[in-house]
Amino acid sequence: MRDLARFLPSKRNAIALAAGFLLTFAAWWWMTRDRAPQRAVPVVETPSQLNELDKIENAVAKARSWHSTVFGTTHGQAFQEDRDVVCPSETHSITRTAAKDGGMELAQETVETGGTIYMREAHGPWVSQPGSGANYCEEGPMAGPAPLISTLRRLKATATPRRSELFQVEGRTCRVWQLLAGGSEAGLICADEETHLPLELRAGALRVQYSNWNLPAIIVAPRKEIP
């Protein structure tokens, strides 16, 4: 007759086996027991979760100086406006319109610095008046008839940005984002891939180029004597 004792686990192994069963049962009970409902933890939006228009708006809101060039038409006539801004209230803008010879000619120039606004029509004399005290940095640079930040907020409500090509613009890597609304392209914006500051915006007939973001600049009063 065979010795069955040798087929049975030793006392030490039997204790270990029993302990293993108890741990397994405890784990099963913990996972299957009824638990009280837990309060949902709100998800905090991080920069990586923001879409590109959010990132552009955040970058523009922090900018302290820039140059913008707006191309468009008014009353059927092409125009170009170049503007330099130094926060919060220093600005120099030059507006040119299409000339008969096909080029562009000066139509208006405005300088605001030191609490005074200087203005002239075409090449006429300068006139001055007290400054407006406006904060030109509150809504960012202009995007045609409206400030850029207001335009971005409107686009966020109506359009979805879709990643497109990369371009090199003045040594910066510019990412094109198509702005899609209702399945069609409503415009595009090209933003610096690193800083998310816009370098160009197009929407319909509107075209705006941006440069010199956060570069040191000084707005000076006109040299010509004020009458």
C-alpha cells in the first residue's frame, strides 16, 4: 500500500495555501462589494487640450508690441494699412489707397504718443489733439474692422481649426490652420508653431499680416512743425 502522506502538502505549504485562498477571497469581495457613489472630479483644461484658436488668443493677449498690415477694399477701392503698436497706448498707422497709376499712395497718417494724437490727410499739414487714452492692447491688434481677439472669439463659436501645411516666414515656422464652418473653409490663419502668435489671417476679402511681435519699438512724434 502506497504511503499517501507523501502526496499531501507539508504543514508549511498547507498554511501558505490557506493564506492564498483567504487573500484571493478578500480581493474578490473588495472588487464586487456595493460601493457608495463617488463625486465626479471636474476636468481642468490644460494648455495641451486647448484648440489652436485658444492658444492664439492666449498668446495675443500677452503681447506688448507688434506690427500689422491690413489689405482690403473700401467703397470698391483697394487699401493697405500699416500699424505699429507699443502697449498700452502708443501707435503709428499709415493708410494707403490705390492710385491711378496702379500703385499705392498715402491717404492718411496717424501718430499717438506722449498723450497726443497727430493726424494728417495725404501730404497735408499735421494737426494735433489730446490723446484718447485708449488701451490698444486690450483686444490685441486689428483684424480689419474688428480687433483680433474679438475676431478669434467669433471664429471659435462658428469654425473649427484643421491642421494644414507648414511654411517658413521670416525665419519662423508657420503652421496653417484651415477654419472650417459648415463643411466649407471660412478662412485660414497661419500661426508661429512655437509661440502660437499669428503671422497671417485670411477670411473672405480680408487679409492681415502680423510681425515684430514683442520686439522693442519706440513711437515718435512727427518731426514736422505743428501749426
